[in-house]
Amino acid sequence: MRPLHVGLQLPEVERHVGWAECATLARVAEETGFDSIWVGDHLLYRDDDRPERGPWDAFSLLAALAAVTERVRLGPLVACTAFHHPAILARKAAAIDEISGGRFVLGLGAGWNETEFRAFGIPFDHRASRFEEAFEIVRRLLSGERVTFSGRFHHVEDAVLLPRVERRPILMVGSTGQRILSAVLPHVDAWNTWYDWYGNTPDRFAERSRSISEAAERAGRNPQDIERSACVLVVMDRTARERPPVSGVVPLEPPADRIAAGLRDLAEAGANEAIIVVDPITERSVRELTEVLALLDRPPN
């Protein structure tokens, strides 16, 4: 079996979670052996059947988490470029990478939830075009370039990151759109997908991953140079679920050896990383996953 990194998504809007609990969960994840921790970058959710809700600001949380952890990688899953001016986004990423000592992963996407765009006055049109321009500015600044760029949606003139960045953070894309993939695959280090896009099954992940390999080849990139990251739904307690079921998605469930087997199958299907979305997301659930981690063959962090 190929080695597999295992990450954990921290609570987003499953329930109200304050900073103290977020910090505790991050420390417990590090203590129990997880390789990475992740937070969502959203503004709010409004559904017909659930109260409106929203998470804390992702980059504020990540800066704080960088300061209270020592080993785990951390990043947004994924940052919506439309929510941030690209040059300012690059500055935020560089600062968190510095605070974390090089543990930051900048996950990027174009966004999908029109409700939050409209609520905060953010344009929802031309998302692929806006993303393409933003991505060019972000990646070039984080690579240490002095950037002048004049596009349809974004403009910077002689922009530079100061203090100078010592390293470029890992870049990850969370998208399946062909235009976005064409723009990013020549440059990114990793690609991520949410569990509902591949049904939480190894066979469908392998199928989806092949499409990413084909897109990478069209973009002139060796597919093996792009790591594959998959979010995995794991339900630890059906009686205490915080996430509504999703049609067509079968979660992994205890016992530990069954969950570990599912993750091993995902690794065999081509995943380099599994980011566990655990339901419910509590300290108890995270500690119970320690047994799963012990059963896996994982590379050094």
C-alpha cells in the first residue's frame, strides 16, 4: 500500500464552536498523530431547512492555529479567491506560512455558494475568469516576483511581498472546472476534492483522479507531480450526527479496522492524502480516530 497522509477538518458550521474548542481540537489532532488540520473559507450558509449559520474568518483562525501548533500542516479547505483581493490574499498566506514555520498549504478555489456572494456584495459572475487573474497574481507574488498585472477584474502595479518570502507555500487547488484546472495545473502541488464529488468510494475516486491526470497532461504537466487529496466522510456515531446525509454518499464507519481499510483502499486508488471530515466533530471523535491512524502505513510528516 502506498503511504497516506491523514488530515482533519475542524468544525465549520456543524454547531457553534468558539476559539477555545478549535484550539483544543487542533492540539488533540496534533497529539494523536494527524498530519494536517483544515478550516473552511465561507461567509455564511442559508438553507430552507436549517437556520442560517457561518464560520469564523478562516485566515484569522489559521494564523492563531499556526501559533498554537508545532508539527501539523494547516490550510484553508479551500480559500475562495473571490473573497479576498489577490495581492492581500498572498500577503496573508505569506504571514501564516512564516508564523507556522513553513507548514502552511494554500488551498484555492473559485467558490460555489451564490448566497454568500450576494449577501456580502461579491460578484458571482465570470468566476473562472476572475479566478484565473487572481491565481496568477497570488502565485507570482508568493514565488517572490515583483508583479505588475492589468486584467479585466484585477490590477496590481509593481506589487511585491515585504518582508520577502523565504519560501513559496504549497499550492493546492480545490476545483473540477476545466478552465480553472487548465490555469492551475501547470503550477500547483496538489489537487483536492470533497467527498460528495466521488461518492466517498475508492473506485469513483480513481475515476475522478484519472480525469485530473488527463487534464494535467493537456496542461503540459507530469500527472505524478501533482498530489491527490481527498476529503473523506467518517461517521463515528450515527446517533449524534451533525451533518445531514448526502444522497449517494456512503460514509466510513467504525470499527477502526473498517475505517482503516477504507482509507487504505483510497490510497490504492491514488490518494496521497485523506482529509477526514468526522461526524460528529468532537474531541472524543478525534481521540477515537487514534486507533485508525495506528493501523495505517503513513509517511513521515
